[in-house]
Amino acid sequence: MRIKTIDNYNELSEQAADIVAIEVQTKKNTVLGLPTGSTPLGMYACLVKMYKKNEIDFKNVITFNLDEYIGLPPDHPQSYNYYMHSNFFDHVNVKKSNIHIPHCKDQDPILICREYEQNIKRAGGIDLQILGIGTNGHIGFNEPDEYLYTETHLVELTEETIEANSRFFKSRDEVPLQAVTMGVGSIMGAAKIILLASGESKAEAVKEMLSGKVTTRVPASFLQLHRDVTVLVDIEAASLL
Ligand code: PGA
């Protein structure tokens, strides 16, 4: 694992965008695994800027989002589908047919999950997976538990995650209780991974992730077993290392 401590959030976002740009420029049909949340917003803004300056072309890029809430329509402002379009897809040239975001409205979530996993395999696997980290050490919506799932699956969100995400909703009661998420195995199957962490609230989770122990109580700790992970942390998130 490479750990890079970066002075501030803007630089962290630029460095993350540079890693994505190199990947996209190096390989035709790059498959990107994409996160949502506050942390990658700066990275998406940098990528949009690069696209507008003709420095990057997403024409052949294929994307798979990590997760999505269950129970929110795709155009709901707090759905990850909405987030991805308003912060990234609407401003760049990723083809609609190359965008994958798990969505279960009336369909059986088990079938949706199976199909999602097959689509990742059919695309040849993920070349570069970008991750954030939850204050509880989750990656995607793989929440701390006695066991973790390897593949894309339905998940009950923890109290901590519901609480953390309630800042985006009018009230805590509006936060969905379930989501679909790629599994730890789907994430670990990526050829390369970058994880972004910013702010003091992530310091404990970052410390646990890098503790040298692997535990399902800190899902991000599994990344220690992957051979190509770069962790980009700002000074606050690195404060307990
Ligand atoms: P955040 O979420 O970027 O909004 O802090 C990260 C996550 O929960 O994975």
C-alpha cells in the first residue's frame, strides 16, 4: 500500500484526478469504479475541468458505481444516480450505455446484484477503483459486521452510516435504510485502487484501515491485502498515523 499525505483537499483532489487521467489515457476502454460522497467531489470537478480543456476523453470509458440507495427514484436529488449525473456525467462525454449504477425499483434486488456483478466481469473487470472511506471504516456500503459479502449485494445500513448521511436529507427519517453495494470481493478484484480520505472525522478509520490487522469490523482493512492500492490522505485524515 502506498500512503501519500497531502497538504490540503484541493491538492488531494487534483492528484486523484491525475491518477484517473493517466489510467484513461493509457488504456482504451478503461473501466472505472466510481464512488459518491463529499470526498470525491473535488476530483470530479478537476476531471470536468480537464475534459473542458480537451485534456481527457471519456468516449470509451466504462463506469461502475459502487452503490446506490434502495427506495429513491433515480432523479431524487439524494440518489447516487442524480449525484453522478449532476457532478460528473452531465459535463463529460461518458456514453450513457457505458454508465452502470445499480438500481432496483420494482426488480428483485438479488437479480439486480447478480446482473451487476456479471456486467463487471463482462467489461473485463475494473481497471481503477476509486474509493472513499466511512467514519466507521466502510467502503462502498460494506458496513462493519461479523462477516462481509464478496459480491454485489443488498445491505441494511448501519445507524452510524444513516446518521452520517442524514446531513444530506431534510430529516434522518428520510434516509433510506437499505442499499445495493459492490462487495469487498468486487472491489478487491480491481487491478488498481485509490482511496481518498479528507478531514479529521476520517482519522480514526484511516488509522484502523492501516493497522496491519484485517478485520470485518473495519471493511477498508481488507485493502491491505491488495497489491496495488494508493491511499491519498490530507493532513487531518492522517493525523493519527
Ligand atoms: P464522504 O463518504 O466522502 O461523504 O465522507 C465517504 C463514504 O462514506 O464512503
